[in-house]
Amino acid sequence: MTELDLIIELHRDTQRQGPGSLESTLKALNSVDINTKDALRIADIGCGTGAHTLELARTFESAQITAIDLFPIFLDRLNQQAAEAGLGDRIRTLEASMDDLPFEQESLDMIWSEGAIYNMGFKNGIAYWAQFLKPKGWLAVSEITWITEERPAELEEFWMAEYPEVAPPSVKIRQLKEAGFEVVNYFVLPKSDWFHYYDELSKKIEDFEGEFSRHQDADVQEMAAGIAEAYRAEINQYKQFSDYYSYGFYIARKDS
Ligand code: SAH
């Protein structure tokens, strides 16, 4: 078992793999001005187990959605949930990396991505994904964002080491413009979107620790303890600094 296997194990049964909620997904959806009955082609990138993918399929009733993630274990669960919800024929899962996508140029009506673009970086991600959208196609993406003008140095240092692209919304909006998008709406995910995810994760951490503290391989035990500790630290950090950062949800439209 590798460290990555353990991290996936910790997240496989959570509703989402990052901060977000049905309400926020619907709020973003409401900013998208498309006929919901059209035969749209949509990609949901870094979908995880795809709570929001199911919502996209419900809203866009004739759309074909390709849900992409690096890890088949998440995609298996999405397939199962899609089948249970009667949406299996319109959601196709694809194991691929977000920076190496198999779509044709200008073939998609919309790209959706919640809590995932940081894996390739926002600036790179929007520039790379833009080519797959049709002219006037839609991009809805959530990204870590500073939500106040100023912040404690300690927090800034942490994020500069972790993900130096964290920036105020004005920077993200400018980057979207430079990549050929018009930003139609932007909002900040509420704290409840984080606490819902972290509450669920906290419970999983306890089960996970219990399970892996009894693992036969001492290295796995140690890795699991380290992962549990790292996620606890992440949760505590959010509790302490939740006034300063969140995910911004950016809804944008490709110029031409
Ligand atoms: N969108 C989901 C999951 C967010 S967590 C939600 O909001 O619940 C980030 C997701 O990105 C994880 O599912 C992770 O497996 C996926 N991921 C990480 N690196 C990736 C890559 N290079 N390509 C595609 N998906 C990736």
C-alpha cells in the first residue's frame, strides 16, 4: 500500500472529496445561461465520486457528460450511483489526467470542475482546457481564493509553500480574461461547505486510524498515522483561518 492508496482509502466513502455542496453547485448552475434541454457535451474534470456530476446530469436532461478522474476507485462509485439514479446512460466515466485530455478541439459546451484544478494549477488549467470548449462555451470552476484584503503572515507562508497560486478573486478573474473568458459570476463557498466536508472527513479519520493501527505492516501503520495527522492539521487550520480563504466559484464564458 502506498501513501496515495491510503489517501484514496480515506476519501472513497465521503460524499464529496473536497469542500462544496448541492446548494453551491446549483448556485453555479443558475449562472449558466444554456437551454437545459439541448443535447450538450459536458466534461466534469477531477470529478471524484461525482456528487455534482449527478446534479449536472439531472439539470441538463439531454446532456452527455464525461466525468474524468485519475483514480478508478472514485469512478467506480460514480458509475454505481449514476446507475442507481437512472443516469448511467448519460454519464461516461474516464480515467485520465486533467492535463492530458482526449477531447477534440472546440467540442464541448461546458467544462465543470469543483475543487480539483489546483492539481495542475489554475492558470495552466484554464489555458489548457479552453481549447476543448466551443466558442461561447461555459467554464465553471472552483479554486482556492483569498477572501480578505489582508491575512496573517503565518497563513500566507503556509499557502505559499502548499499552493502558491492562491490569490484574491481579482487575480483569478484577470487570469480568466487573459485566457479568453468573460467572467459571468463569482461567489465564495460558504463555511458550511467546508464544515460539511470536514465533519464527514473527521469521522472517517477516526475509523481509518482504528483500522490501520492494526495493520500487519508497520510501515503502513506509520504512513496511515501520518496521513491522519496531516488531515487533522488541515482541518484545524481551516477552523482557525476560515475568515481568510475559501473556494471561489468562477463561472465564465469563452469569448470566441
Ligand atoms: N470534484 C470532486 C473531487 C474534488 S477532490 C468534489 O468536489 O467532490 C480533487 C479530485 O481531483 C480528486 O477526485 C482527485 O482524484 C482528482 N485528481 C487529482 N489529480 C488529478 C489529475 N491529474 N487528473 C484528474 N483528476 C485528478
